[in-house]
Amino acid sequence: MADRILEVNNLTVDIPVPSGMLHAVQGVSFSVGRGETLCIVGESGCGKSLTSLAIMDLLPANASRTADKLEHDGVDILNIGENRMANIRGNTMGMIFQEPMTSLNPAYTISNQLEEALLRHKKVGRGEARERAVFLLEKVGITAASNRLRQYPHQLSGGLRQRVMIAMTLMCGPDLIIADEPTTALDVTIQAQILLLLAELQKEFHMGLILITHDLGVVARVADRVAVMYAGQLVEQGTATQVFENPTNPYTQGLLDCIPIPGKTARGAHLGSIPGIVPSLIGDLNGCRFADRCPYAKDECVAKDIEFRAAFEAGHSYRCVLSPEVCAKNAQRKLIA
Amino acid sequence: MFIYACKRFGVAVLVAITVSLLSFSLIYLSGDPAMALAGESATSEDIENIRRVYGYDQPIMVQYVDWLSRVVQGDFGRSHYLKREVAEVIFERLPTTMLLGACALGFAILLSIPLGVLAAIRPNTIIDRLALTLAVVGQALPSFWFALILIFWLGITWRLLPITGTASWQNFIMPAVALGYYVTPAIMRLTRAGMLEVLSSDYIRTARAKGLKPATVLFKHALRNAIIPVVSLAAVQFGFMLGGSIVIETIFAINGLGFLAWETIQRGDLPTMQAIVLVLACFYIVLTFLADMLNAFLDPRIRVA
């Protein structure tokens, strides 16, 4: 058993579009430990979802994926072919999607869809599968589970459906779960419940969890480590404390500036915003992707690609031409202003 | 489900009543029936007599109710031309037409659904193009002409199949192909479109994320949802084929309902025509009802509608 349940090195995803090649994900590297929660944050279209689909090998047919390394539990899953990958999917690696309303098949009962995952991967009987389904539905907080099993997706609310999705991913007892914005489509009141549920289950079953979200409030509550993405690249990575307390990359700083933090943001103070729009990722890309929106941009930012570098603390790294000292000073200045 | 079935059944009955009204009024659409019966040399007294004997002097609503109550008991009246009970003639011919229709629909489904699925899982490939070509040709080719081509090659040039009659199962091959090929394009294109839409849906991604085998994803999760509109279409097409078999039965000299209809129209045999229209329409209604029930079985969301 490897310590790291998932290791991703230099993952890229390219999608051909009519006007050229869309470089949706460019050299993303990270790892997830057993029992660890990694949050990937970033704005819409920054490549978060495609990164997760690339790990599961569920990309659209026309997208191409390359990586230096893609290992699950110490085993290469980059070039193992569809059959062996299908044996891993839903078995030791599960995925929860953004849209609970459409992610369940309308034609089959909940029990059918739950049990099918277990029957596919494990040598169990129907009775055993039914027991497991009831157990997990109760685990995800669904009451009268055996009645719910007989129901169809259209008879359940969005929150319930997402709970069913979570239970479905847990059927085979995976060691890694990828949750792609699992609460975006839900009511605000349900969002927190689902996230806390995920965090609880992750601790209880000691799974690795990749939580993809653009809700920084959520990240602050559940993340062990945080990876910030911008325009297809990782721009900062570290523990939740490191990233939230000492955001180093200017984009991360700008992002954190946009949300009120209790105890930090003064009452009545203006919240920040990042001017400009996300650059197009079609064609050749050079230099810092954030340069034209960055308040500290210099000539050298656009000259060449910017490398990842270490921040002050171990395990905290970021992508910028500026040294950690300068970045820290910038962050300070912003707080005073 | 029961409530849904009752509702659909109610609608079916209403449609059947409407159709019976229309087919009854066929008699009056072609002029005064008493005059037609009496012939050209009849005196006005003869016509009056016929009118009284056949009840044409009664108010139309009375005649209709009278006619309907007899039809419900299986009495379609007597054919003036065949000098036989209409019901007898129809039930003699109906099985042949039903068999032909079922064979044609079977052929159409066996050809079009696999092709539609293949075209959808390999869109814009050579398979897709071939299927599209087949569809365009099928749509453009009049069925009587296709039937003649079949007869020419398979029946006369190569002598593979008998060209007329209903003596053996081989007699049904060419008519079924000719009749079924005409409805193939619609079913195939609808299957392809449905599959394409379903295959890109979120629940297919979920199924794949569960690691299910491609065949399970395709047939259990995708096809069942994609097939729902196809069921409705196939039911309508089956009804259409029963009607469309008039041409095919005439070409292949098959002694079915279609052939009878053609004969009847030529002779102006009104009671028989009325009965044929009514029987075919009722089949349509029954098929639509059955398709609704099948769809409700396939898609649980329909059951509550």
C-alpha cells in the first residue's frame, strides 16, 4: 500500500477546437495522501473538471491526455487500457459529479443503480448488495432507506440524489473519491450538509478525497491541502493554512481578497475584485497566464514560462517570478490599503 | 401506473368513437347511397323503397347509433357486391395482412435499430455514412418501385423467391422487405439521434464512472432511454404499414386486407370499405395504446403523467 493514493505528474489535456488546439490543462502535478482531502480551486473554465475527468480517464473522445506519471496506489494507470481502467473506476476510485439531477439514470430504481456498481466489481450476491445499499443509504443520512431503494430518481430531491450518488461511489469501498463541485447545483442550505457529510465519510473510511470547488468558504472548512488553478495551470499549492494565511501567488491573493473572512475583513470594507478576464487557452501559450490581470506584472512575466518555486514553508509552492519575500510584502500592502 | 393506463384507455375509446363516426359518414361522402344502390335505370319509387329498406330515411344520428350497435356485436352488414357478410370477409383476410405487417415491422426493427446504434456510437464514420445512405435511399425509393426491383432480381432473374401468393413463408420475404424498408429510415434516424443524445448525457458518464462494461453502458443504460420515442414511432409505422400494404399486397397478389381494400374501392362496395377503415383505425388505436404502455414500462416518469 502506497502512502500516496494518487500521484499526478505533468498532466496535460488538449482538446481540438475549430480555431486551433485548446490547452485545457497544462502540466498539472499534485498528489493525494491516504485519508487526505485535497481541494482544487479556481474559477470556471480553469481546467478543474477536466483534470478530474482526465484522472478517471473519462475525457470526451476527442480530448487527448498526456502525463509523465499517473499512479493510483503506487500503480501506473496512465497506459493500462480501457478494460483495466474500468476495473478501477467505481471500484477503488469513485467520482461524484456536479449535477445530481441528471447524473442518475431515470429508467432504473435507486437500488438497481446502487447494487449494479457492487455486482460489477465484487463477487457478491444480490442480497448482500442490497444490504450494503441500505447500509450506505443510512450512512449518507437517508431515512427509510429500504423504501427509497424502490424509488426512481425523479421521485427524489436534488439533495437526496446527491446523497444517493455519494452512497453509490462508496459501494465498493474506494480509497479515492473525486468530487467535482458536488454542491454547486444544490440549495445553499443543503450544500453545507453534503460537504460535511463527505468530509465525515472521508475520515470514517480513511479515503483520499479530491474536492473540486470554487467555493473558498468550503475549502477553508474541509481541506487538508489546497491547489489553486488558473487558466489550466496550478499556480499555488500548500496546506490549507499556508494558502489561506500566506497566499503567495498574486492570483491567489486576489482570489482570497474577493471573499470576506470573518475576523480578518473589516466590517464595511470593500471586497476586492480581479479586473480583466481569463485568457483564451487556444494556440501557443507563453509566459504567466495571469500577467495581463496582475497588478505586479513586469516584462519578464510574459517572456518565458514561469516555473513553480518553493515558498517559505516546506510543502508550500507557487508559480510567480516574484520572490516569496516580495509576494509577502505585496500581500501586506494590500491589507493596509 | 394503473391511473395512467386508465387515462390512456379512455383517450383510446374516445378516438375509436370519433373514427367510427368518420367511417360511418363515408357512406354519405360519396353521394346518396340509395341512389348508388338502385343503379341508373331505377325509378324514383325504387329508390324510395331501397331508402326505406336500408333505413336511409331515418335521421343520420339514429342510423349511426343503429350501425354502431351492430358493429360492436361484430355485424358490419352485408357486402352488396360479394354477397357475403362483411365481417366474415374481413376476418378471413385480416390474419394475412397482420402477418405481413408484423414481418415487415420485424425486418424494419432488426435492420434499423442496430444500424442506428452503430451509427450513434461511431458518428461521422464510414458506418454512419453507410447507414445514412441506406436511409436516404429508403426514404426516396417508392415502395412499389422497390417491390418491382425485388421481383425483377430476386424473383425473375435469379429465381430465388416466389413472386406471388401466400403459399409458404418464402412468399412473405419480398413483400415484408419492400414494406419494411420504407419505414426503416425513420426508425433508424430516430434511434441514432436518441442514442447520440443519451450517450452524451450525465448518467452515461456516471455509468462509465462506475466502471460498467461498455455493453452494459450501451444496452442497459443508453438504449433503454433512447428507444422510448422509437417505440411510439414504430407503433405508428406499424399502423401505417397495415394501410400501406394496399400497394404491396396488390403488387404481390397477397390475399390480405389491403388487396381487399383495393378491390372494394374499385367496386364502390361501401359497407366493406367502411369496415376496413374502421378495423384498420382500431388497430392503430390499439397499437398506440400498447406503445404508451410499453413506454410507461420503459420510463417510470411517464407513469405519473
